[in-house]
Amino acid sequence: MTNWSYDSTPPWELRKTEITSVVVEEGVTTIGSYAFRDCGNLTAVTLPDGLETIGDQAFYLCKQLTDIELPDGLRDIGSHALGQTGLREIEIPDSVMSIGIDAFEYLYELKKVKLPAGLTEIPGWGFYCCTQLTSISIPETVTVIREWAFSDLSNQVQHIMKFKIPKVLR
């Protein structure tokens, strides 16, 4: 799938408010940057098993999107890819090796996160302002947590029930 930007928008840009569900067909390996950005009524997304990359801001500002199943085989999640959505829980498959900055920012309803077993770094601002977060599993392979990865949780830190930090953190 093509990567788009502010200057080069997808062909459905003028009808994005009418989009309520997206089914990405088998054979598609990349969801392009800005592909479904700001589809404010998007509530359902189906992703194929062969998907490898979710581009920058692919689902950014899809505030009605409360659930998404990320397929095994997914390798890369771009910057702001799922930021400002309505996601409540995220299980990132173990195949994911790269998560972009701000990938899950401003998820005000997010309560639980499972990070992939092979992840080595949590990006800057990765979970910025996820004010309802109560459980996150950080794998032993993580050696770096970048700046502001979990910032703006000041009112929430006392409510996080499960926050396991690996011994190998640098």
C-alpha cells in the first residue's frame, strides 16, 4: 500500500468520515503512512496474517477504534501509527521488532499492554498520556526505555498494578 502524507493524501480522503470498517486483504504487506489517518468513524479493522508494517500515522486520530488484533508476522509499527485512537488493550505480537515514537500516544482508554518478547527498546513518547494504564509487561529483552515513554501518567502511576522492569535495563 502506498505511503501518503499531508501533501499526498489517499484517494478516499474526502470520504474518510464515511469509513466505518477496513478489511485489509491477504497479500498486502504494508499499510501506508497516513492511510486511514483521522477516519473518525472507523470502528473495525481486520488485518491479514502477512502484514509486516503499519506505517506512520496509519490509524492516527481514529478515535472510535477501540480494538485491533495485530497479526503474527508484523515487524514494524510506525510513529504515531495508533496514536489518539480509542484502544483499550494492546497485545503486540512477538514478531514486532520496531515501534516508532509516539506509536501509542494519547490512548486515554488504554488499560493493558503486552509488549513483544524480542523488543529491545521502548520508544520516546511511546505511551505518552495513557492515563488509564494499569498493566504493562516489559520483556527481559528491553535494555532501553527512551525519554518520556510513559510520561504524563502522574495521576496514574499509583494505580498501575503490574509494571515489571527487566534487570538488564541500561
